[in-house]
Amino acid sequence: MTRFWTIKFLRTILTLWFVVTFAFVVLRTSGDPVVALIGADALPAEIEQFRRQWGLDQPLFVQYLRYVGQMALGEFGTSLRDQRPVIDIIMERLPATLALGLVAYGAALVIGIPAGIAAALRRGRTLDRAIMAFAVFGFALPNFFLGILLILFFSLFLQILPSSGSGTLAHLVMPAITLGTFTAGTLARFTRSAMLEVLDRPYMRAAAAKGVPAWKRVLFHALPNAAIPIVTVIGLNLGQLIAGAIVVETVFGWPGIGRLLVQAVSSRDLAVVQALVLVIAATMVLANLLVDLLYGLLDPRIRGGAR
Amino acid sequence: MTEPLLDIRDLRVPLPPGADRPLAVDGLDLTLEKGEILCIVGETGSGKSLSAFATMGLLPPNLPKPTGEIRFEGRDLLRLSPAERRRLTGRRLAMVFQEPIAVLNPVYRVGEQVAEVFRLHTDMKDAQIRRRVIELFGEVRLPDPEQIVRAYPHQLSGGQCQRVMIATALALDPALLIADEPTTALDVTTQARILKLMLDLRRTHDTGILFITHDFGVVAEIADRVGVMRHGRLVEIGTAEEVLTRPKADYTRELLDAVPRLEPRERRTDFGDVALSARNVSKTFRTRTLFGKLRETRAVDRVDLSISRGETVGLVGESGSGKSTLAQCVIRLERPDEGALSIAGSDFTDLEGATLRTARQRVQIVFQDPYAALDPRQSAGDAVAEGPIIHGVSRRDARARARDLLAAVGLDASAAERFPHEFSGGQRQRICIARALAVEPDLLIADESVSALDVSVQAQILDLLASMQKRLRFGMLFITHDLRVASRICDRITVMRGGRIIEEGPPAELFANPREAYTRELLAAVPGREGHLYTDPARNEST
């Protein structure tokens, strides 16, 4: 087991290292970073001084090593725009994104999974078709479009919800719905097919032959066996937590990491962009690590070792 | 006179509209006494399993409600409310199923799965339940009960899983046990042990057992009375002795006659050149456990085997004996670690890439499950023509040849255009045979090719293989766990165990004087061996 987790951990580090290197290469090949960082109209003396100050006069290899070293220590540098450490800026914005993400994903779980189970149990009937119609609607509708529709309806027409900003629970409602709808739809769809896969397995009939009531058969005999694909989808979507928030936060002016990224890109604040790319990659990798861990907990055959 | 334990009167189980017949079970009447074993025999589609499911209340929800009466302990099961019924299910009536590994839930420990019955139907304390489960595991003779309660299903063998299932069924000492083909998926020696266990349990608990099977050998071993079903109706019912030796119905006679027996086929010697020669073939699997321990399994261990054209060699062994791995080495799905293979005189051991693909037409295989072996989106004609086309025959010729072959395996002219779902299991196996023979192989491997088929169909497919062999003169490696089937078709039988061939010889000699203890054990485990089943007089004269 230790060996298993050591390998998983090393792989995680390796993936993050790839991402960091990739970010470095892209930034160095997309033009002179100095010009990008302080602007093309800077004086040659200023440029030279900046170069020395940030070690950009060193050979590329040294720059790379220093850069990787800084990333490993969590030193993401200083934002060009407001001259504050990047890490501070990110930490300031992270809670808003986490709050939005957790509410949206929590709701998606609570709605998507039971809806998928219900659809599977009523396969081919009206309830199934209705749920699947909503699910397709959920993941077919682009986030920005759903967001705009919600603003039109609740803010402009009904005037009961604020169209942008944060601070109260009312502010959270529409962004959370917009972000969660896609995940709820995907989850419902995957839960349904995973449940259909297990519902006619022989052990379900055996459970009925023991006299297990129907609801217990569904919750305790079918669901744990259907959980693997469901958990995979949850993991993939959770990894998108920050990436997915980009559009939603922009539409609703939600002061989170997604909007920070958009602002940083448009103002060419490369230190911030760099750090955020790493943060997004890290959430993706961690979500997948979590999924692997859950696989082992859910299925004794994957836990292995004790064969 | 007291009421029988189970009294089924005029049971009708309707099928959904659009099925091939309106009633799956059509007016079934039967009774079962306490402590009696009643075997229900029938082929696929006879309605025997649905009768059992109706009794247990396990009919699939898409079927219309059954009618008639199923009287059990003074009540009509069909008229109980779902809640009343559930209180009986698992407690007074219990059931064991065909696929022992698949009926256990893979995510729970087996002890927990037995304990569930006590939790549902009694208010026993956890510690008490634990003790009872361990006792039960001892009673069904699972080794080391204290350890096994903590095992997961995938850690146990098929036989052990079936014992767990039997323990579950017997947990609350039910009056009626329904067993639906409980030994069909098991090895013969395991089957013999499970049958003995059921006989013991009947004696000690006085349980009435409704035993569903397609195997008359099994019937001869355990039945007190036998009912034969066909197309949802009871064709014949009587004591085991009557039905097995003096059957009244023609259908029963046909079924009994199709049962393969341990009767060696007559000796043939007119074989051709060598089709397969395997020398000293070994295959070891190395797997690393999660702890990094290296585990080696020597699946095939220095095997020598040779088959001539026109000859059929049986490869008999239980699961895990290495017979399938050997077959995979022969068709080079696996590469042997050591040894040399040659097919029709040319080396087959080290071929790779394009040369291997070309050489593959010389050896073909027919698998066990005709449902999984055909692409559902490919017509029968295309399936048969595909191989020759790949190996360079023109489309026109391949199609024409496919039609000839489909006719030769006994399918009608329209078969080429039809898709697999339009055929029965036996017909699909015919398509698989035509497909294998289309590329004119020197060697045909039949890997349990008749095991999944009904006895009457089984007999037809065996005859088909023999007649095609006479015509096309291929060598055949016939892999089976069933000595009765092997005896009927094989010129030579090799017995495999632990990756090695431990005994080899013509069936007549092998059955008369088995040298190895294991061969004797296999022979002794063949069900229905002692019983004297009815045989068609005409058949006796011809042999």
C-alpha cells in the first residue's frame, strides 16, 4: 500500500513539474518577457535594470532552475499590476471561488445523483425521459448563455436577484446554478447508465431473494457498485472547479480566481497568470488523486494486495 | 392427508407482448413434499427458471403478473402483499443461483452478506450473528470459517462462493430451497461435492428442494422425483426411477437419449499428416502485487502435444488447469516462454507481425459463448466471409463460399443476410464453426464450444463438428471440462492439471484403466455415472 501511494505521489509531482515547465517554455517563446512585463515603451536602461533585477540576464538554463525552485517553494513572484506578492492576491480571491464551487458542486451532487438513480429505476418511462431531457439541457447549454438567461429573467424581469457582485447569499444563487447545472446534468446521465449497468446483475436478484427491501437494494447493493464511474465523473468535474469558474465569474462579476485570471491575462500580468495556471493544474491533479483514493475505498478488487 | 409443502396450481406466467409465445409458463401443476428433492428438467426457454422466479417473487418487473396459485405453508404466495411476501423471502423460502461468483455482491465481505439475512429477518445481536455465520460456514464445509467470513467474493473460488450462497439460503432454516442450476458453472469435482452437500442438508434439515437443471446426470444423482418441462408445460412428472428408466413422453426420451455418456467413440486410425506439434511448451505469468512481491504462475508446464489431420484430441481439466492458456499459446494469442510449436509442419513459435497474421489462418478457434463471439452488427454471411477476404480471397468468391459453408453447417439459404440476434444459441455456434472453417484451417480449436448449449443442441453440434472434420480433414483440439462430451468425440484424451498433461490415452483405455488418482477422481465425479438412464434401443445396436 505504501508503495502504491508513493508512486501516486511521485506521479502527481511529475505532472505538476511538466505543467510548470510547459508554462515556462510558453512564456519564453511568446516574446521577450521583459517587454511583456514592463511594456514595450520602456527605456533601454530601465529594461536592462529590470533584466538584472529579475535574473533575466542569466543563461536560460539557470533561469529555468531558479524558476522551478521558486515554484517549488511557493514563491510566485510579484504582480506587476499592483506590486503585491502573487500568493497574497490569489489567497484573497480563493475563498470566493471555493464558496461558489462547493455550493455549485454540492447542489449538483444532491440533485444529479438521485435524479440519475430515479431515471434508471424508471427506465423508458416518462420520469426517465423528463430527467434525461433536463440532463441534456444541462450539459448542452453553454455556461455564459445560461448565465445571461438567468440574469435576464431573475434580475431584469423579476428583479429579485442581484445580477452581479458578491456578499450575500442572494448573490450566490445564480452563479451557483449556472456552474452547477452542467455537472448535475453530466452526473445524472452517468449515474443513470452506471445504475442500469448494475441493476440487472445477478447479485441484485440474490439480494431480492434474501428479502432485502427495494430501497435498500438500490442504496446498499446497487449504488456502491455503480459508484466507480460516478466518482470518476465527479473527479473530472471537480478538477474543473476553477477552470469552469472563469466564465461564470466573469458573467456575474464574482470576485474569484476565474475573474482574476481573465483580468491578469488582459493586463499581461504574467506572474499572476503563471501562478494561476499552476493552481488550476494542481486542482485537476489533486481531484484525480482523490478519485484514485476513493476507487480503493469503494472497490475491494482495486484495493488489491490481499488476493 | 396433510397439505404438501409447496403446491403450484395452474401457474401461468405471461410474457410481454411481442415475445415468441404468449405464456412462458402455461398451466403448471406440481407439488413438493417436506424433505423431498424435485428436479425440474428442461431446455432453454422451457419456463423452468421463470416458474422458480414466480415462486420466489423474483419475476422481472417488465413481465405481466402471473396467475394461478402457489400455495406454501397454507397461503397463496401470489396473493400476498409485497411486504408480507418479503417477510417470507429469504426466511421460509430461499434460493441459490447459477453463477456463484456473480450472485455475491463484489463490494461486501462474504460474512457480511450472510449476516444481512439475520439483520433483515431477526433481531439478533451482532456478536450472535457473527457466531451463527461462522457456524453456518462450517456447516457448508468452507475451510477456515473464521478467516473466510472476512474475505471478499473475488478472493474465493466458484465452489466456495456457491457454499457461501448456500449458507445464505440456509441461514434461517427455510422450509423450501429453490436451486436454479446451482452446479452448472462449477467443475465436475466441485459439482459432486456441492450435490453431496445438498443431500446432507436435506437429511439434516428436512428441507424441501426444488432443483432446476438441464443435466440428467445431476438428476440421477439427487432427485426423488423429476418433472420435465417444455414450452412452459409439464411434459412428464414421476419418480426419478420411472422418468429416468421408463420415460413415458417422447420428448423425455429424446432428451435422455441426447445426454452424452461415458461411451468412448470407436477407434479410428486413418489420420493424415501432423496438424499440430507442440514440444515442451511452457508459459509462466509474472504479476507484481501491490506490495511489490513477484508472483509466478506456471500456467503451462512443459507440455508435449501432437494432433494429426482428421484426429480429435480432447483436453480435459478443471478451471485453472492451464488448458485455456495452452490453447492461447497454440493460436499465439500468448507467446510461449519455452518450447516449439508447429502447425502443419511449419514453425509457429516465433512468428510476428504480418507473417503471424498470415499464418493464423492455419489455426482457428470456436469459443464457448456463441452470444459474445459474434459481432451483433455483422450479418452471418459477412462474418463467415471476413476471414477469407482478409487472407486475399476476392469478395465474390468469399461470399459464395460463405453461403456454401452456412448451408454445410445446416443453416438455410437466407442465413447469410441475417444478423446474430435472429439466431438461437445453437445456430450461432454453427455460424462460429462456419466462420472458423472458412479459412480452411489445418487445426481447429474448440474451446468449451458446446458447454453453453442444451443437450439436444450439444449433440447436434458435436455431430456437425465430426462430419465437417471428415470432409475437411482438419485436426481438432477439443477443450472441455465434461468427460462425457470428450468421450463422445475424441480419439485421444489428455488430462491436464496444474499446467501439466498428467495422463493421455484413447478414451476406452483411459476410462477402463486410469493410471492417475486425479483421472479417477474426475471419472468418479461425472454425474449420473452410476444411474442407468434410458437409452434408445436403436442406439445400443449401432454402437
